[in-house]
Amino acid sequence: MTKKNGFDIRREKKMKDIEEATLELLNKKDITNITMDEIAKRAAVSKVTLFNYYNTKDNLMNTTIHNSFASILEEYERLIESNLSFEQTYMELTQYKMKKIQSTTSIFFHNVMQQFANDPTFFDKDAQEKSDRLVLRMFQKGRKEGKINPAYSDEVLLMLMHIFTEGLKSQAIDSDNLMKYGPEITQMFLNGLR
């Protein structure tokens, strides 16, 4: 592996700052009202730097959203591949997911859907497939530990997880109650898999 030089390190830092500023704005404002000038100011870089690194506003938005989702998948993988038991893994994963959903605004989800509407290839099917593979590895861990009924197919377990995840995003669920009762809800879910 080659050692990074100072230029590469500074470039990566600037890109991280730019994407953090962009993500912050994507959680606060409609994507059509976010300007490159605003992002440059928040990230403390020039507008020229934005265009040098990302070429277009759309590319910056897409890169920021994709990298945000990629970091979530990395955390999922870290938890699933850890030495935690299935139940501990699932509890940690659920807590992480609830915190992520709680910290993500409905404006952000609207912006993601707006990007998808403008470019149907925006959603990375590979990312969804990777997420599903990770979830299945977690369920395989649960089967090995005798915590999941082997009669439940992978397809049904994935469908159940998708339903559960979508339910967590519901505006009808109070986020404070979700955090308060999350461990209890998770335990109920886990008990139902036996």
C-alpha cells in the first residue's frame, strides 16, 4: 500500500468537509434551494474547489448521499462481523438504525427521492444487495446459535426486515418513544423469530 502524500491527505479532508456540509444542508433544505456558493461557504472552500472535485452540483449531491449510505453499510458490516452474539448484534444494529433514522430528517428523504426521480439509476442496487447479504449473514449467525427457527426462509426474513425498517421511518412513530421503547420492541421481534 502506498503512503499518501500531503496533497492527497488535504484533498481527502476537503472532500470530507464538503460532503459533511452538503449532508447537513440536505437535512435542512430542499435540494433545489441548496447552492454551490452555500456549500462552499459552509465547507470553507472555494466554489472552484467544489467544481474541481465534483464537476456538477448533481454529482456532489449523489456522491454525498451514496457515501452517507456507504458509511451506514460499513457500520452494519462491522457489527455483523463482530464477535457479539446474534441477539447482541441485532440489538446494536437496531439501536444504530434508530439513531440514524432519528437524526435524518424527512427533508433528507424527500431530497433522496427527488434525486431518484431525476435519475432512476441513482439508487445503487449493489448497496441494497450488500445490505441484504449482511442481514442474511446476521440471520445465519442467529440460526447457528439456535435463536432463529430454521423453517423461516431467507426471503421471508428479508421481507420482514424491510417491513420493520420502513416502519421505523414512519412519521406516525414518535422518535422519543422509539428510542425509549426500542430495546423492548427489539426483544419482542427477536422472541418472535424462535
